[in-house]
Amino acid sequence: MHFTLRQLQIFAAIARHGSVSAAASDVSLTQSAASTALAELERQTGRRLFDRVGKSLRLNERGRNLLPKAVELLDRAAEIDDLLLGQEVIGNLNVGATLTIGNYLATLIVAEFLQRHPQARVRLEVRNTANLLQALATYEVDLGLVEGDCRHPELEVVPWIDDELAVFCAPDHPLAGKRASLNRLLVEPWILREPGSGTRETFDHAFRHQLPQLQVRLELEHTEAIKRAVESGLGLGCISRLALRDAFRRGSLIEVKTPELDLRRTFNFVWHREKFHGAGLRVFLELCREFSAGAKMSDEIALPSVA
């Protein structure tokens, strides 16, 4: 063969990071050693795998074709290594989650996964939808738990459980607990998630014919910050019912009924179409489904209550 597994590991790391220096740190090599390994791989195959753009490296067409096959081979080699060492084949897993899922579901699932498989290693990254889909496309993340639509030609999307956003306000707001027409909602200031998030995409789609009329006072990246801002009376908010159910139970936030809006969406499992499903990934997916068993909506999943 014209390559080694180590060369493919370095190639995949450079593809993820876009630079030799960052990849070298990731695979515990000096920058010089990583650069030499890539040069030797390209020399042996007689083909360049990256386009050099300033100080960064970008996969060319040949490199893009090689990446999924290299990652699959590395994943299979890791399973073989575990088997030869007599270990349970669970291995390492990089999970990405969008904000609502990451804060309210994924951390609990990861904790249960590690309790059942203490020899495994899991890295959980919480990102907005746009950033997470890019990480999945470049194999930086093995599995994504994603809110809402996932449109990317290289990614496989499998529905997990339904979710719904809810409009909410402070307890002393005039709309607290009442039905609000679309016209009434348009005169209120809003505290919303940032563009690029799945929550914002669902909200914008519900208001797609009235977006220019919306009064967006604040755009925040964290659901808890939105809840605090709305609780202090700065405006209306709209996030997942999953993130609101304890606040609704306590009465610190109150739902505004919005029968004219369609705020439904789906939580999805997402992975690269050519991603090899090792034992760890398969077991984690099974645990996610076990975690939500019996629930039709995300806010029906049994979770510890927050006092």
C-alpha cells in the first residue's frame, strides 16, 4: 500500500482543522512531522490532496473524495485495536448538539452513557445549527443532535422526536396567559435566538410573511439569557417548550397562546452519509431512543425537575 494509518490520521486532522499546526497538536506531533507526513502521502500517491490558500489548507476534489473513506478506515482500525486489546468495543465518540438539546437532553444522555460504559470517552460540543452542520460535514463531529431543518447534501437526517416552540412573557405582561392575534404580536418587542440557530429558523418561518414588521429588541445565543430578559419585562420570547416547562411550572414565565402560528419542528439525528457506525455510535443512538421512549413531544420526556 502507498499509505499508513498514521498518514491518514494526519490527513484527516488537517482536513478538520484547515492547518498543519492545529492538526499537529491534535495528533500529538510537531508541526514539522505532520507536514512531512502529509508531503510523503502526497508524494507516494502522486496527487495533491489540498489547495494551499495563504497559510490554510483546503481539501481539493481528490481530498474530498478521500476524506470519508479515510475516516471510515480509521474508525474501523480503532475498533480492531480495541478488540485486540480485549476491551469492549465502544471507543471514543464526538457528539454535537444544538443549544436546546445540548442543555436539556444531551448532557443527561452523555452522563448515562458514561455510567454504563465507563471505559468510553465522549466529547460533547454545543453549537448553533449552522456551525454544527458544518462540523458534521467535515467529520469533526460523529453524531449531531439537531433542532429543526437540516439541509446539507452530504448529511443523513433521521427524525428523533417532535418539538414545539412556545411564545412566553413575564407574569405581569398584558398578554400573560391570553390568546394573541398575529397583529397583536407584531407590536411587541421580541427577545430571540441568533440567526443560524434552529430555534430562530423555526420562528422566522412562522413569521415569514411578517418578518419586516417584527420588532426584535435583542438577539441572544443562550436560552437562559432569553428567559431572564423576558422575565425582567424586556419583551416576548419564543423558545422550545422543553426549555420552558420548569419556568411555566413555577409561574416565573407565562405562555402566550398563539393559535395562528405554526411553531412545530423535529429534533433529528444527523451524521455524514458515509460515516461508519461503530459500536459506540450505535449504542449512543439506542440510548437516545431509550431516553425519549414513551414521549411524543420533547417536553414530555421525563427529566429531573429544577427547583
